[in-house]
Amino acid sequence: MSQLPADPALDADWTGICRRIVEEQKKLFSESDTVAERDEYEGVGEGGDRTLVLDRQCEDIVFAELRNLAENEAAAFTAVSEERGTVEFNGGGNVWVVIDPIDGSLNVKRTIPRHSLSIAVATAPNMAAVEFGYVYDFGTEDEYLAQSGEGAYLNERRLEPSGREGLEVVGVEGAAPADLAPMLAKLAGKVYRVRCIGSLAISISSVASGRFDGLVFPHLSRSVDVAAAQLIAREAGALVDLGDDGLSAVGLALEDRFPVTVAASAEGLETLLSTRSDG
């Protein structure tokens, strides 16, 4: 992001910020590591989902870092977060920070060790303008990050296009049986195996790393789940489809909804698009 005009919010050490958040969240998860301790709710977030106490606590950790950036560096930006919704710092500025403190809340509640922190930084309120993306998988302790035009990395190793043409392993999310079954029926004979992790950000990032050959999702998705991972996938050479009008038409506001399909190859993307209810 150094090629852009000087801006404290853009020039911030976002990798360092994200890593500090991860370390604090790890401490929080270690303090409540049973289903009974984690199965406590606290109202409904701005995204419309019931909010775990842990969701709020993890978001508090994120916003402590954001307040520090705003107060100590005079950074102006607009945060879009699943629980708080839209929050402006120093007037909002021309930078958007899109946050999902816990992507995979049901996994967290059940102590299933696959959930993620997802943070994206954009220079305009649309997907095409995302400049930085960070996804941390707390189950595998894998760190995915990308900067626009500078590639994507997994644990500091640069990711390269997989070159795989087929669809041997495809990630699926949105695991309600009634919604998933019609999509799986369309995949029969076209995909060898499917896997459901329970975190859209992790599944998209798994296409970037070559672990998955694609990702399909039977529902419309939200910016907080997708913004960081879609940049990571694109910078790793994967193809991302968020609707017919292109990435620049997909907004970052919490109320915006859009389809998401990701694949390592054009052939794979075409196959997966045929499973979408809008396809």
C-alpha cells in the first residue's frame, strides 16, 4: 500500500495489529474451553445473528486496537464489524476496515477447533478496493494474508497458483441440510469430495492455499465473512465470483448480500457457478 498517498490508516502496520489481536483472542479462548462455558449469548448483533458473549469479547479486543490506532496515530477510518455494525473513527476518512472477530461462532461454541479472525482494509466501500486481507485459523494456527498487487502468503510463504484443473476437493459452507442438499445434487459426478469447515473465510483461504479446488455457498454472503479471504484468493491466483456485476459492485456495508463462488481454475469456476440458485 506504499504506492498510495500517505494516510495513517493505510500506512498502519496492519499485520502487526492483526497478530496482536490473535494473541489476545487466544488468551480469551483458553480461559473458557468447554461447551458449557462458551454457550452463553448476549443479544443480537448488527449482522442479525444471535451473539455469543465470546463474540462480543473478541470484538472488544479488535476495537481496542482500532481505538489505539485512531487516538495515537490520528488515523481516520470506518469500521464495519459483525456485532457493532458501522463505526466511524475520526470522521470515517477514506479507509474501510471490515471485521469478523469470529467467523465460525457455532464451532467456537461447540469447541470445534476451526474458526477464524478476518480483517480487511479497503480504500473504497467495495470488494475491488480491498488492499489488505488477513485470516487467522485458530484450529491449525495458520496465518493467511495478502496485499493487493503483492501476492498472498500462508505462514509467510508466498502462495502460487495451484494449476489444478479438476475439482477433487471442494469446500462447502452453509450446512443446513435443506439448503445444502440441492447444491450437492448438482455437484454429483462433477466433484470427487466435499468438505465443510464451518468458516467461510477459512474455506475461501483454503482455495488460495490449494487445499481446496473450489468453494461453493448456497446462501448470499456478507462482507465481514468474505472481504479479506477473497483478496487472499485472488492474490494467490484463484478466481472469485461475487455476482454478475463484478467486485466493484459488491459493497462492504453489513446489510449488503451477494453470492460467492471461488475456484482454482476457470473450468472449475464454471462448474461451481452452475450449482448456485441464481446461476
